[in-house]
Amino acid sequence: MYFGVAGNLFAFACKLSFEKGYEGYVAFDSKSALIEHYKKKLGATHFKGQRMYIETVNALKLVKKYFQD
């Protein structure tokens, strides 16, 4: 039922980041159990602790995947 919801939300955040001139960068804190999942599914990078971020290349992939227009 909720499959793809998180990806869609992250794609929306990346889209806003592009629109605001931040080149798609999005930083967030993850639950530790989801760090590997976010690396694989979103292309996120683990910074330290629970902090992760998505940079331009992977942000663009997410936006293209979820926003076709």
C-alpha cells in the first residue's frame, strides 16, 4: 500500500531543492535500520551518525523517475 511513497517524497524534496537553486541537494536524518536501504533505493550518501544526503546526480534521477513532466 505504501510502496514508493518515501521515494516520491524525497523526489519532491529534490525537485524543490532544484527550484530554489540548491542543485538538488537534500540532507536528512535516517533511522539507522534504513541507512543501507536509502543508499540502495535513493542513491543517498551516509555522512556520519544518522545524517545522510542526496546530491545532484542522484537527485536528478529521482526527479526524473517520479516527475515525468
